[in-house]
Amino acid sequence: MLSKRTDNNRNQLEMVALDQLVPEDHLVRKIEQAIDFDFIYDLVKDTYCLDNGRPSIDPVVLIKMVFVQYLFGIRSMRQTIKEIETNVAYRWFLGYGFTEKIPHFSTFGKNYVRRFQGTDLFEQIFYRILKEAMNKGLVDASVAFIDSTHVKASANKKKFDKKIVRAETKSYQAQLELEINQDRENHGKKPFPPKENEEAKEIKVSTTDPDSGYYVKDEREKMFAYSFHTACDAKGFVLATKVTGANIHDSQVFGQLLEQVIEKVGKPTAVAVDAGYKTPANAKSLLDKEIRPVMPYTRPRTKDGFFKKYEYVYDEHYDCYICPNNQILEYRTTTREGYRQYASKPEICKTCPFLEKCTQSKDHTKFIHRHIWEHYVEEVDHLRHTEINRNIYDKRKETIERVFADGKEKHGMRWTTLRGLEKLSMQAMLTFAAMNLKKMANWTWKRPCPA
């Protein structure tokens, strides 16, 4: 039966408490039950004057306001304040009454500039929440899943300058150069002298946000962006994160992120990554630390119709390669990049029946390059076939990939309105702290018993 409401109770006065209007199973109630935010006072006390000046906005309220933004995926602080003004659950979470005035949207920005900028406050908040989850037995950090995702910068992709910059030195460069020279001396070659000129490269620098990096996925997807390099556990709790421009390759940040996990959480027994991290340096780093590397199969990049590299057998005893025609490719040199070069004899190759499948070289010489740390990659490939590695790698889609999917779909991580590496690092820390907090609150919540 069609019914029509005749009563208009918009101006009705009622005696009601704010607490009565917040559902028992609302997320903000679960969060209040899961963690005590008073720890923030100890973190910020050095940035406030305790006995002078005008009374400040409660720092716990400031941080809770930001958590409302990231927990519920609100696009900006201005919009967050509008939502808080009309949402009784948000007011209850902050401890504000029905008619109490909510702080202006610029309040957090001013406090960030005057108090929080240049500090590690947001990193401390992130790890305090993670520690709380660990104390409750929710985190399983025995396996770390590491990957990165790009976040679109607040910058026009057509406004940039081209600049020549110094190529970033890799963290393992000194050790690699030492082992390269030792390898050359072992083969009777002279060691390389130190480089006189630093390597340089040309990059595109945004005139709007110079800290962002030019990201090219394919011809249709080009933009200035940031990369959120992230590690999570087997249950989806984020263990560490580091933000860089999107033009920094994943493999270059891997070592720093792994050290952060080891320092803050503990050494995992295994680390699972995708093909972008499968380099000799990363394989060596994991195996030297006695951490099990879980890396995928990488397709050979040889042209169709030619022998693949694995069809040339390496003889470790004689330090040579044997081709499919049972001929020897002998050591020739070790390059500055750390690759040993092996070459065939052209007088043998020019009459070989497999020449067309082997090389297109005009002088009929086949070259194979082998990194001095290649045996670490071979061990990684050996472990790839084990049941343990297969089971761990299959969990990437429900762990680290799920973290990124939730972050982008539910917590505003698809793009950013902030600019600068420091502010993006704040966004990453707060977003992942909010996601960890939400997971911990949902998992530990207990419905109140009826009176």
C-alpha cells in the first residue's frame, strides 16, 4: 500500500545523547576500542609550548581528523571538515558535540608547516599502530611481500624542463667494483681505474612538482607520478613504505625497504617480489642475509628462432660456455657493469650448421654475457621450482596487490593533491597506517553485550 508521510519533524526538539546516534558496529567505535590515541601527546609534546601562548587545538583531534580523511577516502581536508560538520559518527570520534565548532580546514596545514614538517611524526604513528597489531598477535611477518604502485602526481604532464642530472649511485656499487677488479685480476686482466667522470642522464622534471618522476607505462599512459614502494605481511598488514619519484626503478629501492623491515619489524624468513626486482644484486642481498628469495620466471629476451641462453651450458670448472654444437665459448673480459664476456671462435662458427640460430654477427662470433653474481640468480631459479616458493608467490595477489587495490579504491591513493616528496611520504604513512588500523579494529572488535 502506498503511504505518504504527513508529519514533518525537522524542527522537533529531543533529548538525545550523541553516543545514541552512532551505530554499535560503526568503524569509529571499533577503532576507539582497538587503540588509545593518547600516545600522540608524547610524540608531539616537544613541538608545543607547555606554559605559554594561546590554547592549541588538541593534537589528538588534529591527527584523528586526518585519519577520518584517509580511513574513508575523502578527497581533501576541506571536504573532510564539511563531512565532520554533518556526520555525528565523525563528531563522536573527535569528541565534539552537536553544536561545537569544528576547526577550520586550514588548521592541519598550518600545524604541519609550523610543527610537524621535517619530523618523523607520521612514521612514528605508523609504527606505533603496527606495533599494537603485533602485540595483539595479528601480524605474521615471517614472509614479506614487496612491490610498488604509482600514484598520479598533481602535475601537468606537458609542463616540464629537460635536465641533465647525475646518475644515482647504487648502494652496492663499491662492493661490485671491488669484485669486478678481483675477477679481472683472477683472469689475468688489469683492474679498472676509478671513474674520472660521474655518469649523467637526461630526465624530464615537472615545473609544477619537481620531486615527481616521469612515468611511462605504454604509449597511452604517460604522466608525472610517485612510486609507493611497500612491504606487507601474509595477512595484508603493511610493514614498511618508501616514496620516490616514479622514474626510480623498483630494484634500486629494494635494499632500503628490506633494511627498514628488518630494523622495525624483524628479519623475515622469505621475501616475495615480482620480476622487476629479479636482479643479481637483489638475489645476492637476500641469500647473503639467509632470507629465502621468492621470484618468478622471467622469459628469455632472445629473438624468435634463435637459441636461448639456457641452451648454452656453463662449465663452472673450466669457466666457459658450451654451445648446442658442443663448441667452447671462452672467457674474454669482464666489463665495468660486472658482466663476464664469453666469445666463440669465428673460424669454427662460420661452418657451423646452427649458425643462423646462433648469431647474426658479421664476423660469425657468438657472445654470451654472465654477471659475476649470476650464480645467485641461478639459485633463485632453482628455488622457484619448489612447492614452498610456488605457494608463497601465489599469495601475492591476496596480499600486496590487495593492499594496493584497497588503497586506491577505498582510501584515495589513486592520485594525490599534495606536492613534494615529504608530503607524499606523509600521505603514504597515514594511508597505510589507516589501513592497518582499520584491519586491526575490524579483527579485534567485540560486539557489546546487551544490557
